[in-house]
Amino acid sequence: MENKKISVFLPAYNAEKTLERAIQSVVCQTYQNWEICVIDDGSRDGTAEIAERACQRDSRIRLFKLSPGKGKTYALKAGIEAVSEAEYAMFLDSDDWFKGPELFQRLIGELDRERADCVLFNFELKGAPGFQKLVKKMILSTEEEYVKNIMKRQYMDGNLWGGIYKFQLVKEKFTAQNFNHEDYINKYNILKECGKVVILPVIGYVYYVNTDSITHRPFTDRDEYYYIHAKEFVEKMQKIFPGTEKEGEYFMNWVLLFTASRLAENRQGRQLKMYQRIMKTARSSYKAFLWNPYFSTRDRLTFLLIWLGVYGMAHRIYIRIKRQKKTNVMYRSDV
């Protein structure tokens, strides 16, 4: 199995605080036939220097420097195009890390055993499993199954980082996007070419909520395209697969809810041109939020607060309580 090379694509922008941890989560793997492609998207801090030192320590680590401004998927596209020989591809954000030194070994073994084109796995968020319902191994083999599971987000989602994929499919199907939160389009394009996909109930990825990252930056009017493209994607899928109505309704409105909540968090978001349009759409979709079976209690509560126009205030109170708890824990540990 060791003759099968894994290319790990790691886009980084101003990631000097977290990049070393991400790299080390690959270096520590018991499976050793890998390379890391760090793609520095024009960072203005010490990201490139950290990557260069890592390259000097290990020849399997490569650094690609880009001019700033194009964004994450353009960085990934540049890294993918620079690689010519690899059997498998994995994705790692610069503020996250892979969990456990046996992960790569287990994934390669599963690919061989099941003769699969892709193996997906669970992630950890704030110490808890990301997919609470993923408790047993699952095998998918049809495009409709891939679409349904991307959209209902119970056993997998649209993020690329939670899996290992045949590199040739990634090379052929990955496209750069001009908006944030764009993984699901690429994931669908890759998975639809797969004959067999395995989902393991194994936590192999730790997602770190970095409030300074691009993902959590303040919204701009350009971010409305996230919802627009999600809606177009769902409408396209429902024409091809009429049986995806509930899943598509949930996914489209989950993106809408995410966008509306981010906009409602602060005054800057509420002043954007798209704010009134997004809020009007969210309020008119109340039936989906109330009755679609895939929405959680937390989702419904978020929608209710947005509907009542008090989400921003509730969010500020939540952040204040969270900070106070963190301060109290630090104080007790000092004592």
C-alpha cells in the first residue's frame, strides 16, 4: 500500500499562528508516502517563512507562492495543477489539523479493501463529533445518493477537507470559484465521477473556529452569491433527481439561514445592500424552517430570532457570556 502517494493541498493566507500545527498533523502520520503542497496566497505575515523552514526539514513538503488577492479556490487550483503524479488527494485548511497518526494508513486500507474511489470521514468541532448521526460505516454508489447526502448534511457535507479522493478526478474536475463557501460544487463534481464512496464513523479532522480566518471575515455584498449559487445548484439537482425535494429545500434554506444570521450579527452586515433582500427571502421561507425535517432545534431558534429582528442582540449577549465563561475558567486555573 505504501506505493500510493497522497498529495495534501494546504492553502494558507496569513496563517503563521496555525500553519506549523497543520503541517505536523501530516508529518506524524505512520503512512509515509505523502507530500504537502503549501500554497501561500500572498500572505503578509510569516507564513511563507514557516513553510520554507518546513521544506528544509522535509523534502516531501513543497511551497508555492502566489500573488495575493485571488482567494482559496484559485490557490488550490494552482497547487493541483502543479502536481503531476499522485494517486490520492486530501485537503487541509491552514488553521485545522488531521486527528490521529493512523488516519492515512486507515484510509488507504479502506480504499483498497472496498475498491472505492473516495473515503469520507467525520470531523471534530469544539470537542464534539461534527456529524452526530454518523455511527456506522456507510457505502454509497449512485449520484443521487451523493447529492442527497451533500445537501442534507447528516453523514457528510459539502466540505472537501473531510475525505480522500482519487487525484485524477480532482485534477480533472476541480474548478476555482469567485465566492466564499464554495466547496460543495467541487465536491459534487468529483463525487459524481466516483463509482463507490465509503463514509467512515471515524473522526479524522479537527475543524478549528478561527474568527480571524477568511471564512469568518465580515460579509460583503459579494457574499450574496453563496446563496444564489446554492439555489441554482439545488434547482439543477432537483430537475435531474426529483426525489431530492426535501434535501434540496433544506440545503438552500440552510445556506439562506447562515447568510441571514451572519448579516444580522452586526451593524456592518445590516447596512449592506443585500441585507433587505436576504431577510425578505428568509422570512418568506418560514414553512421550510418550521417543517423541513432536517432543520435542528438550534436552526429553528436562530430563524425565530431573525424573524423577530433580535438576532443581533441575542448574538452579542451570547458572545459576552461566552467570553465571561472563558475569563472565569482562566481565573480559576490561575488560582
